[in-house]
Amino acid sequence: MSRRNNIAPEARTAFEQLKMEIAKELGVDDTVRREGWGSVSSRNCGNIVKKALEMRARNQI
């Protein structure tokens, strides 16, 4: 069983919402909706992770 399956459905939904919120801030949300996360560049994915970590450091998530 993968680690991803061990996440509560509510947490998964919250995490997906957070990713989309950050994607929107970075201007890649349309790409995600049209083509999926696989079409988002590595750079933009890294920026999403960086933003999420910054938010976590400021206790915003």
C-alpha cells in the first residue's frame, strides 16, 4: 500500500485545495485544469512546494 492511501480523505481534499490555491497564485491553475499536474513544469511544481513550505513556516496552514 502506498503512503498516499494512508491519508484521510478530508486531509487529501484540503491538500488538493491548497495546491490549487497556490497554482492559481502562480498562474498555472488553467494548465492543471486542462491538462493535469503532469503538464506543470518542474520549476512551477517546485515553486508550489516552496510556497506551501513558506506558508507552513508562517503557520498559515
